[in-house]
Amino acid sequence: MKIDKAEARKTTIQLLKYGVIGVSNTLITLVTFYLLNTLAGCTYGVANVIGYILGVINSFIWNRNWVFKTHNSVKREAMLFGIGFLLCLTLQGAVSWFLLEGLGWKNMDEISWLPMKNTGQNIVMLIAMVSYTLANYIYNRVVTFREKK
């Protein structure tokens, strides 16, 4: 099997750009989660959903216009992007539930070198975001922003 160098370069650049957007989404989501959950006292679920909504809006705009550079129907892509978001958020919720409830990390109050309220919840949030991010990239590359041949 021969690898097309131009396609490999394009994919590498696309992945790097996706990573930059992912970092900005992660920061938006984590900061929102921390502010709402830890400082404002919102529940894990509410803080998580609001953080992801802000991140997904940022993500759609930048992925459509900078990472994948598509010129397909905005309505269609927004709908597919929303479906992918819900699917991946469900995956993220399942991972969160397993770690929080199944493994009991919900009750992890403090780690000596990381003194913060709701330590377990904040750590779980970060871990679950990794599963979300990987699934979301694959979905968007294959479904939402698929290049028409």
C-alpha cells in the first residue's frame, strides 16, 4: 500500500489544527466547569453540560472554517455536528459515571499536592474529556466534514 505524501501532510496539518481547537475547547470547558462546579456550587452534570455547550459552539465555528475548511451546507453540517456532539457527550457521560460512581472517585476530596474542592470530579472531567475528544475527531472527520469526492 502506497501512502500519498500530499494526503499525509494534509492530514497531519489537519490533526495539528484540530489539536489547537481541542485545547481551546478544553480550556473553555474546564474553566466553565471549574467556575460553575467549584466556585458557584452547580452540580457536576449542569457544569459539565454548560461547559460543553460553550466548547461545542467554539469548536463548530473553528473546525468548519479553519480545520476542515468545508463549503457544504452549514445547516447540514451544524445538524451532523450537533448529533456527533450528543453521541460523544453520551460517551463522556458514561466514562464519567463509571469513574465517579463505579470506581468511587466522586468521594475523592483532596490529594495532598493538589488541594482543591471536588478533586475527584475535576480529575474525572479531564479523563472523560480525552474519550470525548478522540471520538469527536473521528466522527467529524468521517461524517460531519467529510470531503465530497
